[in-house]
Amino acid sequence: MADTHEVQFSRGLEGVIAAETKIGFVDGVEGRLVYRGFDIGTLVEQSNFEEVSYLLLYGNLPNKKQYSDYVSKLKRYQVLQKDELDLITKIAHEAHPMSALRTVVSYIGAKDSRTVEPDSEVQEELGVEIIAKIPTIVSAINRAHEGEKPLGPDNDLSYSSNFFYGSLGRKPSTIEAKMLDAALILHADHGMNASTFSGMLTISTLSDMYSTITAAIATLKGPLHGGANERALALIQKVGTPDNAEKVIGGMIERKEKIMGFGHRVYKVYDPRARILKQFAEQVTKAHGKENLFAAANKIEEVMISKLGSKGIFPNVDFYSGLMYYSIGFNPEIFTPIFAVSRASGWVARSLEYVRDNRLFRPKALYIGEKGPRKYVPINERD
Ligand code: SDX
């Protein structure tokens, strides 16, 4: 007798609505992304990452006092302790930056006695602390990965510019600061993507925010999710010039290989974030003498859309983001951690929203094995 609540089986929960939310809306048909009712294009043009982080968590853009209090809190919490910096120095040289990030966030949580309190106000405070610390952790990992000592944070810089300074050892130009801040806005939230779902599932057991974000980071690392940006750049570099695109991409499609930075479970049209990032990539590659890479990327896009556009396969957020970060000077291994710096706000906001009207996630599996009961055969009598 089927359980009365049973719904039809869907691999990967494709098409299944698992929660209600007021935080963000991904319109896969019209190619729109909305945070709390604001189009991302409006936020990129007129807001900044601190405002957007506040908007995702609290539902409205902050007034002057709320903004000042939130920014002060982020600056207060962004500083790392000596033992945390020592751990980064110890592991960052060997470990992939995403593994290092996952480890350091987990370590900081392991020391915090507040992680045993399921109260959502306590977990909200922990969430804001994590939002504040992640850029400092990632920039310290980036520098340790390259054998450099951590830098900053510099309290005179914005959230994104501090991350730029801490990672690259120099302050950003105006356009570089704008691009990185915009990229953080664009990556901040995106519906029930795998890493957000992973975090929500974790907190639905009334686990703590550090465990929630550790789970989300671990999930984002995968090449089908956050890890695609690093591989998309490698593909663009491999193609190198527009003339090679048809041959390289055509061959990959024939071999049924997935082209990194294309396709999406929800967008069956051009990812609106990719449109904005493409403009930045064109600007910054030109400014840094890498026009050839942009031309190659643009041709890859043309070839992909001509061959797979009819299947709803278009550039996603990961196709141009890596090219932009690389042209600014970021090491490709740090691209996915940059994604985590931004998405931490979405992870915290969605986890808090869910746990405040909680229902433990516990889907079912369709059993297709032998129903039995099978007869037990002692090992000596088995073939
Ligand atoms: C992110 O969920 C989110 O919102 C994620 C994200 C966020 O902000 O959190 O937007 C960030 O993860 C973006 C996606 C980054 N990943 C990649 O770029 C990796 C490459 N993309 C694919 O792996 C794929 O497009 C997915 C995983 C992103 C989505 O794929 P689906 O919905 O699971 O679709 P599928 O794998 O079932 O493919 C359907 C068809 C298949 O062809 P057929 O077997 O039907 O002939 O489309 C083909 C696939 O082969 N296809 C691709 C392709 N993506 C799908 N073919 C070539 N290259 C691709 N990239």
C-alpha cells in the first residue's frame, strides 16, 4: 500500500519542489534571477555586496543604520585567530583550496561552543560570522597556496575589495573593484542548487550553522556545480583561438563529453548572470591583453549554441566568470572558493529561512532490489 504522501519518483529530485521561499526566484524560461523581488541587473548596477548580503538574510535593503551596523559586524568578525591562520599555513600548500576552505570552516566551528544550541538566533549570529570570515579564510588560503603570508584585512576597504587585496596583495582599480563586487552579487543565491540544498538538509536536523556551511562547501566543490568555472577556463585556454573552437568543441560533443560552463538544470535559456559576466570578461581581457581568450570563448559560445541551443544548452554562470577572474589575476584553483565567498550569504539566508519553519528532510528511495526473503546460505556452501 503506497504511502498517501508518496509523490512520483524523480531522479535527482528533478522538478520536485522541496521548500517554499521568499529569498530568490530563478526563472528558467524567461532567464531572470530575482533576489527578494530585485532583478540582479538592478542590484549589480545600483547596490553592493554588503547590501545584497543583508537583503538576502533580512528581506529588505538596509537603511543607513542597519547598513552601518551590518558592515561593522562583518568587519569585526572578519579577523582570524592565530591558530586558524596557522592551520591555513599548514594545509593550504598541499590541499585544493576548496578542501582547505571546508577544513578551516569546520575547525573554527569545532572550537565554538555555541554550535550546540539549535536556537535560530544563535545560528543566525554564527551565520553572519561565517559570512564575514570566509573571504579572509579564502584570501589567506590563496596566499598560503602561493607561499605568501596572509595580508589584511584593511578596514578601509569594502567586503569585496578587502577580499581582492587579501588575495592578490594589491588594492583593486575602480573597474576591478566593481567587477569583483558584481561577481559576488551575481553568485550570492540561486534557488535550491545542490550546495544550498545540502546546507538546508543539514540544518533541517537542527544541526549547527558551521556544519551547515561545511556541508555546502563540500557540495559546491564538485565539477558539475561550483567546480565548473576552473574547468571552463581550462577549456577556453585549450581552444586558444576562435579557429580551433569548431574542431575541439565538435569533437567533445561527438564524444558526449560535458562542456564545462554550459547547460543548467533550470535555465534552458541564456543564464542572466552569464550575460553580465560576459561583458566584464570582454572589458577585463581587453584591459589585460587577453582579447584572444575572449575571442576563443565567444566562438565556443557560438558553436555550442548552434549545436546544442535547441536542447536548451546555453552558457551558465561558470563560463565567463573564470575568464574574468583569471584576467584580473586570480589563480584558477581559487575560482570556486570565490563562488563560496559569495554563496555563503545565500546558504546562511536559506538555511535560516528553512529551519525557522522546519521539516526534517527525509525523502524516500524506490526499492528495486529483490523483495525476498532470501534463504541464508552459510559461507562454506556458497559458490
Ligand atoms: C552551477 O543549480 C544551480 O543553480 C547551480 C548554479 C548555482 O548558481 O548554484 O547555477 C551553479 O552549478 C552551474 C552549472 C555548472 N556546471 C557545469 O557547467 C557543468 C556542465 N554542465 C552539465 O553537467 C549540466 O548542464 C548540468 C549538470 C549543469 C545540468 O544538467 P542536467 O539538468 O542534469 O541535464 P543532463 O545532464 O541530464 O543533460 C541533458 C542533456 C544530455 O544529453 P542527452 O543525454 O539528452 O542526449 O543535455 C546534455 C546531456 O548530455 N548536456 C550537455 C551539457 N549539459 C547537458 N552536453 C554537453 N555539455 C553540457 N554542458
